[in-house]
Amino acid sequence: MKIGVPKEIKNHEYRVGIVPSGVKELVKNGHQVIVEKNAGSGIGFNDEDYTNAGAKIVDNAKFIFDNADMIVKVKEPQKIECGMLRSNQVLFTYLHLAPDPEQTKGLVDSGCIAIAYETITNDDGKLPLLAPMSEVAGRMAIQAGMHSLEKAQGGLGVLLGGIKGVKPGKVVIIGGGFVGQNSAEVALGVGADVTILDCNEQRLKRLSETYPKLKTSMSNNETISELIKEADLVVGAVLVAGSKAPRLITKDMLKTMKKGAVLVDVAIDQGGCFETSKPTTHENPTYIVNGIVHYCVANMPGGCAKTASLALTNATLPFIVNIANKGWKKALADDKHLLNGLNVANGKITYKAIAHDLGYDFIKPSSLI
């Protein structure tokens, strides 16, 4: 199979779909890899690294889209990229379609086979290709929140860890999955007063056992409303796989928060979990509503692009090799977890939550393979 790796074009996105070690593995399996010039240069992988691994370097993305059987990316295809996709071409990347009707229409119209990292499952019911970026985003959420709390950024001027004689800042994390756990670990590490909320009692129990200083609470509207009143930093870390994120903090609730407090919405890729959330970029990461600083960068792990790219290739490579070795139909037929990643195929929506949220007819993915 001919596998193409274009350079990411989203604002301040330096990650790359496959690092050179991944290229080497694909070439060893008998496949051809074509990589756009400078695709990995932003994270220290130059074109020579890719050619040494066996890739062919090409000058532009159009050549890749015109010639590759499978496109491997990091972020969802931008409008110009959707226009270059073609029927039966496999697209393997993060998609986050539920809050993005324009991208969804572009993929439907293209006739491509769009497999989303974020809806592939494993035997534990978890999302193994979302997990590494969730770890990065969870850790970065506290880093970004601490910076946003500085007065120069519009924040309260609170040092989360406090100092001797001064109480630490209060952090509220909504959601106890990979994002929430990693946020909690970093926030506790700097000495903050941390409370995490989740709807799963067993998950909260495990978190309490792992982090003795962590406060836990069942998540509901009343608890969220009370806790955010005293919070310096709130991290939105909720996820409903494939669906739009639930809106857990309303405009009216913002009025009860301290002016200069910070909201970090890690769920912004799925539409955001705060009513006042809107996607931002690494170039302009924050805005203020009712005195509350909002950090809603839609590709947060791109800020730590080298770490994220290495982690992503580690997670995605076995699936890429499987699809390349077998072809997409047999690979999906043989692996029910990979089949869960099929979001769009031959102009049809094949993921139930996306069809429901965007008003499409749902077609069972198994019927297309």
C-alpha cells in the first residue's frame, strides 16, 4: 500500500502523523511511504531522517492526496484537504465530527473511508488512540491554567501551589478519565488544592486510592455550581465518545465565579463542556467572558508536539500496519475495535452518535465491509 503523510496545516500544529521510526516499520512490511517536505521539521525530524527510514519526500500535499491509498494525519482535515480526498481513499486521523457539520459534509461528499483515532476501542472499553493525547492535554491543562492565572493574562494573580503562609489555589477538575487524572496529578504535584468530579463511583474510588491528597466528589449540577464559586482554575475533562460534550457550566454560573478565575476546556474538540466555550488557537489561546479567562485551544497537545507525535505513532502504528497489510475492509472485518473507528465510508455515516448529533441516517459499518 502507498501511505501518505502530509504536513499539518492547522494553526500552530507541528505534530506529524508518523515519525521516522514508524516509516521504517511500514517499509519493512513492504509498503511505500510518501512524506510531504518538512512535515516533521517543527519537531526536529528533517527530511533526511525520513529518507533514511525509507520514505520518499515530495514537495506538496496535492501529490500525496492524488497518489496515496491511505492518508495518515494528526488533526482533522481542513477544508482544502477535504477537497483533495477521493472515493475509497483511507483517511486515518483524529476527526471529532459531532460538533463539526462542515467537515462531516466534506468527508461524506468525498466518498473517502474516514477512520477516527478517537473512536477506536480496546477490550477494556477504553480509547487507546485517544489516551496518549489525553495524557498530554491533561498535563498541559494545568500548565496552561497556571499561566492564564497570571495577572498579565487577565487572571487572578494566584500561584496554584501557594507558598509558606499563603494557601494554595483551588483546582476543580470535571471528569476523571485520562485527561482528568493527568490534570490532577500535575496540579497535586505543584501543591494545589484539587477536587475531581466524576459520575463513576468506582473511578473516584481508584483515584482516591492512587492520590491520597485528592478530594473527590460525584458530579452533578449542584456540586459543580458550588465548587466553581471558590475555584481558581476549572478544567473541563468530560468525554462522551464520538458525541458532543455536555455543557456543564452555563453563562449564569460564570457570574458566581471569582473574577480572574480560569476555565480550561479540554473537551473543545467535541464542542466544549462550558456554554461560553469557543475554539481558540495556540496563537490566541484565551478570551474573557464575564471576567472569567477561557482557554479553549482545539489542538492543545500540538503545543508539546514532539512528545505528542512520538506517543501518537507508538499508539497508531499497529493499526496503520494492519490496515496497510490487509486493506481496510479485511482489517476492519477482522478487528471489531478498529471497526468502531469507522466514522464515514462511501458517503455514509457509520458512527451512531455522529449520525444522531448531525441528523444523518446511520449505516451499520459492518454492512459496508
